[in-house]
Amino acid sequence: MEQIETMEVSEAVSAGETQGARRASGGFPARGGAEARRRGFDPEVLAKATRRRFSGEYKRGILREADAARDVGEIGALLRREGLYSSHLNTWRRARERGELAGLSPRRRGRKVKAVNPLAKRVAELERDKRRLERRLKQAELLLEIQKKASQLLEIPLASREDEDGSA
């Protein structure tokens, strides 16, 4: 008789039935196990987590509730209810103390946009003009050098600046 009961229990254990509150394998029924695997649920494969974003109004509301909490454990209950951490409260409080409205709304991630200097366009235009004038100056100096060499070859005296001033 005892042998028959042992066989029934071993058959039940191999079929995945429970013995009281615990599984025969030693696992708990609430945690899944063989039944969960049979249904196709794999607890090891998790969906990719997404970053939570909180609006400024939501943050201010939570801070108001946390500040109004007077009894022991009220803040903990608030955090559990909302699925938040105490570090969220600390960060949001510091931002509120600094008076940052941007600190109470989600920040845009990535590179920061550079502020456009209103004079940058004018500076670029002036630099372009300067380069153009420098090229023209080089050309004029080159032409003067050529004229000097030509006058030396042809032995034509060039008027010096002193002669042009009217001393002659």
C-alpha cells in the first residue's frame, strides 16, 4: 500500500503537480517554473527598458504631496505608489531650490545648440572683404615691381616720392 502511494506521489511530481504550498521540486508555484515554460513565458527575456520622462507639472505635484506628508511612512507610500525613488525627490527638490524651470521638465538629450552671435555674419563678411583686398594689394605690388624692373632695363628714371612733393 505504501509502495502504491509512493508511486502516485512520484507520478504527480513528474507531472509537475504541487505538494501542499510548494512544488515537489522545491520551487514555489507563484514563481512560475515548469508551468510557465509550458505556456511559452520565459522570465529571463525582458523587454528593453525605456527611460521614463516626467513632466514639470507631475514633478511639482509629487513634490507638493511629499512636502504635505506629515505621518511616518507617507513619503515611502507615495514613492511606492508612483514607482519613484527617493533620489528623484532629492534631485527635483534641488532643482526647485535653484529655481530652474528646466530642471522640473525633461531635458533634451544630445548636443546643445550653440547660440548664434548676431555679429558673426558681419565678421565673416569683413574677413571675406579683407582677404579680397589683400589679394588686390599683392597684385598691385607685383605690378609695381614689374614696372621698376622694366624702367631699369630701359634705363628710364622713375620719379621718386621726393620729386613728386614739389621740391624739383
